Amino acid sequence: MLNFVRCVAALIAIFAVATISTRAEAFSQSGIASVYSGGRTANGERAHSGGLTAAHKSLPFGTRVLVTHRKTGRSVVVRINDRGPFVRGRVIDLTPAGARAIGMGYGIAPVSLAVLGRD
């Protein structure tokens, strides 16, 4: 029975990834952005504070996302290379360079996300 449950879980995971990959271009989201830096990312890259990368809970690695600060109207394009944020209500973690580009500094900010495509 345990093997059956594992097989079903694996099939569900494969289907979920395929669904996210095919629907990524139609994805948009609003919420709170935060800032992070340092260490290894979930895809194995090194997180660079000067890079325009970000963490998102479900978008595929390599997805390019337009992040717009809803109060300043400033936007930046970042590439998803990590998982997170793991704080309720937050939708994306930006590197310090990405945060500076939209004028949010090192805190949090209301943002809108729009997927532009994949690498």
C-alpha cells in the first residue's frame, strides 16, 4: 500500500510541474515582496546580492518575471532561481539589486508579478 501511495504522489507531482510549466506564461500575482541574499539557491546557483534573481514558491526555475512596485510604479525583470518566500502573505523574495531597482530598499513592498517567459 505504501508503494502505491508513493507512486500516486509522484504522478501528482509530475502533473503539477507540467501544469505549472504550461501555464506559467499566463501567470500574474499580487502581494508582498521581501529581500533576501546569500547562500546557495534551490537550483544550485550562488545567490548574488547584485544579481537580478528572485525566489518564488511555484514558478519554474528560469522563468522571467516583471515585478512592479505598486506604490512607485517602478519595475524590474528578474529570473526565478530559488524557492520561497516562506512567510505568509509574501509572494516573492528579491535580491537587494532587484529591490533597489523598484525603490523598495531592504524592507517589504506591495508588488504585482507578470510572467514574461522562460530562459
